[in-house]
Amino acid sequence: ASGFFNLPLTFAYSIGMVSCALMGVGILRLTRETSQKMYFSLVGSIIGMFGVVASLTRGAWAAACVSILALFFSIKKRLTAYAVVGMVVLAAVMYFSNSTLRSRFDSLTTIKQFESNRLRTVIWKANWAIFKDHPILGVGLGENRNYLLEYYKKLGMEGETFVSHAHNNVLQMLTGTGVIGTFFYLSFCLCFLILALRLFYRLS
């Protein structure tokens, strides 16, 4: 499942956020009342999570697991253990029932056998080298991809031709905007986390 414009990352993280929002509403209702709206929320979140799984986006899988655990822990701590067991069982079913999903799971721990993993290590090295040469302001937001081939040669990786974003948000910002831009980017993220926590503890 790649979503609109063939962008599986955007699809996975967008539907993942919506699914977690629905799951939060469903869990809250589950702990207080049984209603038709509760079932709609939970079923909607489950369908959305199937979309996250079908995107084959490993980062979104990890984000979904962390988010679901955070939801259960913040709303009803004693339900967190059930969430962990449920995710382990679901992961086992996914692993043993589908060869494509199994390959994606296996690629989490192996670099050499999977070309996409090897290419990520290559592009990370090149981006880190770009950042070290332009640490304060970077080379411009999104411009790091235009420097990759040059830095592959500098690093003795002449045969590499993979050109893409950094496949790591922080490294992408460091390369494109330097430490100054990255500071503001991380501050922006932290601000919304703090606002969300304050809102959560303020509301009943």
C-alpha cells in the first residue's frame, strides 16, 4: 500500500496518526462506556493499522508500536500488558503467514543480505560527511541530494549512484540546515509533545 502519489512513507505515517487518534478515543470509551461509537473507533483504528502494515514501512511499524503502548499506558496502565501480548502475537502471525512481511522483519537485523539496508548505510555516511563540511547552516533544505555523488567519490565509493533524501529526519535536517536549523526543528517537535502532554493532563 503506497497511498497517493506513490509515497508509502507519507501514507503510512499519515494513516498511522489517524489510527492512533481513533484508537485513543476507542480505548477511552472502552474504559467508561460501551457504545456504538466505541466500536466504530476501534474498528476504524484496526483497519488503519492494517494500512500501516501493508505499507511495508518499518519505521512506521516501530512508531505504531511505541504509540500504541504509550496510548494504553497513559489511559489504562493495566491494559498495557495486554497490548504487548497482542502486538507480539500479531507480529508472529505476520512473520509466519507472509513471505514479504517476513523479509521485511528479517531486514531489521541484517545489512548485507538486503540492498536497501546497504544503500542506507552508504547514504548516511555521505550525508554525515556533508554535515561535517557544512555544520552551521548546512547546504540548504533538501539540497543534500545534489551533493551525494560528489561525496561518494570523496569517500572512495565511486560506484555508488543512489540519490535520495537521508532516510533519517535528524540527519536530513543536519545536512540541509546545520545545527542551527536542526535545533529549531527539534524544538518545534518538542513543543508539540509538551503541548500534547499538557492537554492530556489538563483534561479529565
